[in-house]
Amino acid sequence: MFARPLHLAWTHMSLPPIEWFIGSRQVVHGTNFVVPPTNEAAEVLTVHDLTVIRFPELCDRPTLGFPGLIRRAVDRGAWVHTPSMFVAEEVVEAFGIEAERVRPVHHGIPMPAPGTQAGVGGHDTLPFPLPDGTTRYVLAIGTVEPRKDYPTLVEAFTSVSRAHPEVALVIVGADGWGAERLADAVGTSPARDRIVRPGYLDDAGLEVILRRAAVLAYPSVYEGFGFPPLQAMAAGVPVVATAVGAIPEVVGDGALLVEGGKPEGLAEALSQVLEGGPEIDALVDRGRRRSENFTWSKCAEGLDRLYRDAWAAHEPAGGRR
């Protein structure tokens, strides 16, 4: 309720400082593009991506205010955490901040419980029925918004569906801004009866549908990190993703990468995975090994170093610590 008025105030001035609300602190970390101004504490903010600068047409109105808030924080001396080196380099270029004040620290991912890799153990009941005649599915996970480019996925799946009548497309995620484009794409697809949109699922439902997927598709226009591919790789599910933003940095050699916005290339890669074979088995093995590099303990260690460095370099108002 108070976020937008505070964001507006912080865009133009350094009041109110966060100490008015939480008392004295050494470091304050704003984890979603905004860090409040402080009187004494060092400031750290997380910039997850720069969609708002790279693709402003894909953003809603509140999001368009983030660059002003980031710039004011940087001008106050804030340090920046990014989830990838790709975004770190973008931040340095976009805001003219010294590279040493921008620290890439990868996120961790929740690892599957033992015995819950694809097709092994766990509960196998899907939280929704698949369309009649289908036994496998291509899965996409994420809030429905323009940056995810699900209309291109629908077009690719329409092509794939002709050779694979046993395959459905499942798109999991709540509707966000721009969901009408996906609805239009589904409505005009000849394969619309084999496209399932269950909406938002809780963690238990998501674990089941991810573990049972034939392939995860990640057709984004731009990403600063990418949780779903890593979660799929950890679960032993092959991944097809676009080679955009930080995705290549994150997935490494553990996914098939295709050009963004090209349904033909996406369809070809999905078909390759659905056909299976030794190459896909090797891809799954590489993906599982790659996912093991992304743990929350490593993330915590990196953030701890960031906080210590930010505080060591910080000179509070009046020169006091």
C-alpha cells in the first residue's frame, strides 16, 4: 500500500531514510530494484535485469520508474547485486557505475528431494488432466507476460504437434500484463485443444508437473537469470531455451539453445528432444551436473562478501560508523 508513494518520494529526494522505520543498521539490501535511502547504513540493491531499459515496451507503468530509483541509489553510493555477469555488465554500461561496485552473485535453486528425478519416485498424479489422446507434454513455467514470448512457443508447438499427436503443451503461470496476446495465439492455433493453461500452481503441484515433463521450453526474449531451466535440469528434464540475456551464462552446455523469436528453430529443437536418443540423454546428464553449481549456500557466501565490502567502503553521513 505504501510502496508506490515511497518510490515516488525516493525518486526525487532521500527522505524518508529507512532508519526511521527499522532503526540503526550497517547494511540495507533492497532485493527488488529499490533500496531505501539511509542515514548511516551502506546501501545494496539487487537489479535482476534491465528489461525496463532494453525493452521498455514489454514493461508496465510502475516498472518504468525503476531506472530513476536505481540511478538515485547509485549516485548515493549504493552497491549493486546482480544475479549474473551479463546483467552486471549491463548495469555498469547503463548507469556509469564503477565495476567494482557491481557484484554478480548467482542465485541458488531448490534442488529436488532424493528419488524425485524425472520418472523416479514421488507422486505421479498430475494436478490437472492432459487432453484426450496425449501422454507427454512440453512444459513452460512463468508468469504470462510479453518478455516470456509464449505466442512464439504456441506457434512452434503447433508445428511440433503435427508430428507428435501424443504431445500436449502445458503453460503454467498466472496471467500478467499482456496475457491477451497468449490467449489470442492459443485461440487461433489448430492445436488449441492440446494446449493446457492451469494457471498458478503451488510448489507441490509444480514439482510433479516439472518432474513428468518431456521437455521444458523457455522461449524468453530476455532474462537476467532463469530459474525454470535450472530447476528442470536439476530434475533430469531436458531444456530448450533461447540464447538471450543471461540464459547462456546460466545453463552452459546443459540445454539446447535456439535463436529468440524464431518459432521454426524452437520447433526443430523441441522435436529433437521429443525424439530422444543418446544425444538427449547426454544433454540431460550435462544439465543435471550444471545445476549442481547453483546453491543457496554459495549465494549466501557471495552476498556476505558483498555486504562486508560495501560496509568497508562506506562513509556514513558525518563520517561516523
